[in-house]
Amino acid sequence: MTQDTFSEFVAECIAALPRDMKTVLRVVDEPDLGDEDRAKAAGLLLYILSGANALPGLKGVMAYVDDAFLLRLVLQQVRGASPEALEAHIEAAPELFDDLDAHVDIIRSQLGTGLFALLEKTASTLSGVTYRGHTAKGCAASEDESTWLYDAVLEELTEKLDLDEDEVVRESKTIHDIIERTQLRTPGA
């Protein structure tokens, strides 16, 4: 994959983040999905809301790149564990699910083993995330908590994730420099 093609992929992932977060909200409320997978999906949203970064050194628009990558990794894991439970979501969001495995493979190959391992480590802890006193497991199990999560995500989408498309494209062109710097600063990357 060329640098330009990967930059375009990154821009598309960031630009799709608001739409994809809405899909994850629906996954959190999927009654046929296991509690742990629902908590993992809720934890993903709490993680995004918190502004934390699995990949160090990300700023501005590029701070969302790890969120977009992590979202794809988590949905791949949840789909792998319960494909039948996600069937309706897969049909409702083909733009996200149809190329999910290929997207995760691109992310893995471009980040390299060490940085991808950071994403996997973060994904493995998501069901234990707490943000503003709300837990991932609580958001997955309680209707009141799920409603809070829904409202918090919608607020994030309207107040912070109204991204300028030109800025996303421009900043995405720096992804290779960012990955290279991050690999140099991150032990084991």
C-alpha cells in the first residue's frame, strides 16, 4: 500500500468515525450479544469520549486515528465472537462491516507489530473502562446508563466530532511521519 493510499484510508476512517460510533451505540443495545461483548462496545465509546490515546503523541484531528482504528478492531473481535447477534448491524452498516477484516489487516501492516499490539492491549481492557463515573459494564447492563451513554455520544458528535473534511485530509497526510515518530518513542514498537 502506498503512503498516499494509506493517508486516504486514514482520512476515510476518521471521517466515518461519527457514523461508526452510532453503529457501536446500536451494538451496545443488542440483546442477543453477550454481556462481555456489549461491555466491550460500551467501553470503546467511553474510551473515545475520554480523549485517551492508545497510540502516544497524537494531537488535533489525528488524535481520532487510534479511535477509528480501535473501533474497527473491536467490531472485528465482537463480530468474530457473535456473528449471528450482529447480523442485523452488519446488514445496516455494510460500509463499516463489509471490508472490516481487510481494514484491520491494513491497520496491522501499517502500524507494525508493536503499535498494533498497543491497540490490542487497549481493546482487551475496554470492558473495564470508567468515564465520568459511568462504567462500560453498567452502560451495557442498565437502561439508565445506556441512555446516558447515548446522550454523551450524541453530545460528542455535535460538539467535538464535527470535523472539517479538508483538515482531516490534510492532517492524514502526516500519518506516516506520526507512525515513524511513535515507533521510535515507544518501547517494543
